Amino acid sequence: MSCGCKTSGDSAHSCGPKKTANGCENVNTCGNSYKLSVFDWLSNINNPAPNRCDFVEVRFKNDRKSFYKNVNNIPLHIGSVITVESSPGHDVGVVSLTGELVKIQMKKKKFSEESALKIYRQANQKDLEVWQEARKKEDGVKLEARKIAQRLGLEMKVTDVEYQGDSSKVTFYYTAENRVDFRQLIKDYAGAFRTKIDMKQIGFRQEAAKVGGIGSCGRELCCSTWLTDFRSVNTNVARYQQLSINPQKLAGQCGKLKCCLNYELDSYLDALSNFPSSSTILETEKGRAFCIKIDVFKKKMWFAYVDSSIAWYDFDIDLVKKLISKNKRGEKILPLEDLKQPETSNHTIDLIQENNVDRFEKKNRGNRNRNSNQNQNKQHNNQQGQPQGQKRNRPERQERPDRSERPENPNANAQSGNQPRPQKQHPQQKQQVEKVEGSANADNKPQNNPSKKKFKKKYPPKKDNNA
């Protein structure tokens, strides 16, 4: 029942790994996915009986784990609920690791085989009922313990409470900056809870590991999932990484500096080994200049004048090394503004056009403009009485002769028959008149080949084979 499956109270049931036939139904709360779990990559390998490891790793509440000896050769698997030896009485835990990997974990944590306690049996139904009843009382006991400590005026914080499997002992985990006097506190706890009291002081990072939470990166805290050794982190780590000393951004849930600041420290130290010292001062013709900023990734250093530090000038570290060598020879370098080279903007072309917002609207927009132009031409041709598909070459309005002057042109009179155009005409007659006018305007504006008709070729839309 502690591992989350329905049959964990049965002594014959074992959750086992997820891929086995008798795997646990609720693997999120089973032995394969708890805090500080260890992946058993030797689970499908059967070791010979003489070389079988008799030690088992057992986990308890939160991240507390210990190693026990299987003296009775009980068949145990990951997720099995067992009853183990304790002082006083017995305790109930869940098997978290078996096999040859237990020896490696014991060696890693420097656990002595002689001090290992033994396993009594697999937990029966009575052991599980007593254990679950004790677990239900932990929240209420924690609140009552905080009230008693506050009434006594002690500067401490009760972080967590853990009952032993047989309810014969309760352990209080607390955090405090200074030493706390427990003489009166333990008497009050023993009178209120009627059991043996054990007090354990933990650090602020261990408190965050027990409580758990989500970090600023969006993932679960490292200390509550896989991190076991807490190394010291100081402000020099942030300075090496060119981070602003802002406690709100650099501090984690525990109130201390984040442990992840140590992860990339070696990479930054290797990169900074090629940089000149950050306290470098350059002697220029305009005055002295000092380093004000360093960019590890771009390998640049920013300098500014001592007299006026408003303007910053960035240089590559190779150029800075050359300038430093000139100063060592006693030569003054040019002013910073003269040494600064103009930056060349690298124009990138997005071939895939994934960053373009209008990448889906280009084809539609071109077709829409083409259709609008065609509609405008059709409307214009209908107003002039010209059939579609026939282009008409008209002269400009300034060169167009007036109707009163048309009879004076003999060629025009001969072609048009000196007949004025009536207001209402038959459509066939109207087309003939327009042809005559077009031939008359041909004298004013020459054409290359008036007999050919120019049609606008319409291309069919392209098909996307990848759609």
C-alpha cells in the first residue's frame, strides 16, 4: 500500500520493475520513481547463488535510506514492503534496490557491513495497519510541535515529523541558525505525544530536499530527485560566470545559493584562462582606460575611459593582448574610438522562411492583387463598350482631336465616311466604329504589330507535393 498499488499489502506480491510481468500498476509512486531512486540495470541478470548479495537497500519516508542484511534469504524485489530491525522495536520500509548494485552503493556511501541491521520478514497486514495509522498522525503532530516550540520562545523551525513503523518513536527534523536548548522542549513533547522523542537538526538544503518543489528552471529540485552531496557555493562562482550578485535570482528555495551554479563552473574557468586579467588598464593617447565588462561566449572585453566611463568600446581578446604588449614596451596606443572597427552586419537569409509571419499569405496575396487588377480592367472595358480580351490603343487626351476638327482630316473622313457617331447604335455597328477609331489613332501612335492581340497568360497555381 505504500508503493501505490492495490496488492502491496499482500506478502506474496512484489511490484518489481516496470518491464517485468508482475510490474506495479501505479509506477509513479512505486519503487522505480521515488526521490533519489537508483536505476537497477542488472535486474534482468541472474547471478549465481554463491555470489549473491545478501544486502538490500530500504527506503523510508522522504529521502531516508539505509542498508539491511537479508539473513533469512527472503525473496525480495523492488517495491516489497518489509519489517526491519530498529532500536527500539521494528520499522517498516520499502525495498528500493537489490542485487549487486547494493554493494556499489554501500561502497559509495562508505557504509560498514558490520553495522548493518537485519530484516525480520515481509510486512503482514497488522504491520501495515499500524504503520498507516502512524503516518496519518504526522501532520497534526507537526503543527502541535511548532506551537509548543513557539510558546517556549525557541528560535527553531520543525520541518518534518517521521513516526517509526511500530509507533514507538517519533523523530522531529528541525532547522535552526543557533544552538537550541531542548531540555524543556523534550519534556513537553513527551508529555503531549506519549512516545519516545528523537531530535535531528538538518540544514536548509536538506529541508528543501525533504519538502521538494519546482525550481526557477521549471523542473523538480535537484536535491529532492538525484543530488545527494551538497557542495559549498560562494559568490565567487557567480562572479566567474559574469552574473549580477542579485540574491533574489541566485538563491534557491532553501535561501542559499543555487547548487546548479557549480555545474558549469569548470567550463567558465577554462574559457577565462585565455582572457587577460579583468583589472587590465590600457594607456592610450587620450587617457587611461579600464576593463568594465567581459563576454565569455563572444570572447570580447569592453573598455571605457577613466575620466568618462559613459562610452564603452568592445575589442577581441587577441587585439587586447596586442595592446597590452605595446603598453609593456612603453608605447601608448591610439584612442579607443580609433581602434574600434565598424561592425559588419551579417545578413542572414531564411531559406525555409520559418521566421516569417506572412509565409502562408504570400501566394494568396499575389493572386488577390492579380484578380483585383483583372476585375478593374474588365470594368473599364465594359464601360468603354470593348469586348474582353481585346486591347485598345488610345492616344492621350491632350493629343486627341476634337469632334469639330475631325472633318478637316481627309484620311479620317475617308475612313469614317464623314458620318458622326449616333448616340444609340447597334452593338455590331458600335464595334465597327471602334475599329475605325483605332485605325485613325494608329497614325498618331505607331504600333509594332497591331494585328497581334496581347493576352495576359494565366498560370495555374502550383501544387505542393509535400502538402
